[in-house]
Amino acid sequence: MKDYGSEAQCEEALVAARWSHGFECPHCSHKLAYEFRRRELRYWQCKACRHQVSLRAGTMMENSKLPLTTWYLAIYLMTQSKTNIAALAMMRQLGITWKAAWLMKHKLMEAMRQREENQPLQGSVRVDDAYLGGERTGGKAGRGSENKVAEEPCGRDCRI
Ligand SMILES: [Zn+2]
């Protein structure tokens, strides 16, 4: 919250993430632009081709009316959760509708998938145990459930 608690802080973080070496026109790659605001949104107009681009254009936040602070908090929740965070939990923690939380979650998961796609795991990789099943009702919950089958880790380093 100290670093991403205000809309202005999140705007600066997004500018830095998009154009870490300064603005670059997505249309003609020109580096100089006029900056302005329209309806609270930050825009750049290329000085060469006059192409206008908003801060959110071309990002997963492009068609969202949610504040950037909500997006950054969602990114934090998604990336800090050891287990998969449910859209219902995101809805409660972010104070947004379930539909908005579900959409946001899937956009973030897709962005994470795209980022990881070209970075396969390398070297020594350790895998935690996992339990499959649990669809039948009754019995104990969690690891000890007779409805689940343990997917045993191999117990040694696995080379990928
Ligand atoms: Zn341009």
C-alpha cells in the first residue's frame, strides 16, 4: 500500500513498466509525444504521426473502469497467494462484483502464462506433493480424505 496505494503511484508504476526507456509510439516508434488527460485518463499523442495512446491501451486493463489501485492490489493478491486464489475471495477483498473479479483473475492468469511461456524451468526442480480427487461427499476433508489419492513426489531432484 505504501508503493501502490494511490492512483498516481499506480500510474507511475504502469508508465515505468510500459516505457521504461521513455515513451515510444506503438504506431511509428517515435520517441517524442505530447501528454494530456481526457476524462481522468492519461494519454500521449505522438509528435510524428499524431497517433494517440492511453496509458491502458494495449494492456489487460484497457477496457476496465476499475481504478489502477484495484488492479495492482489484485496483482499482489494473485502473485502472493501460495494456492490459487478464488474469484470469490478476490471479490470480497477488492470490493468488486464477482463478474469483475472473475474477469480480472483470468486476465491476470493469462498474462502470467504468457510471461512464463518462454521461461521453462531449468536445473534442479523440486515438486511439492499434490492430492487428486475429493469430488465425493462425506468423509474427512483435506489431505487425510479417503476420497483423495496422493500424487507422490518422486522424493529426489527431478531434471526437467
Ligand atoms: Zn507515431
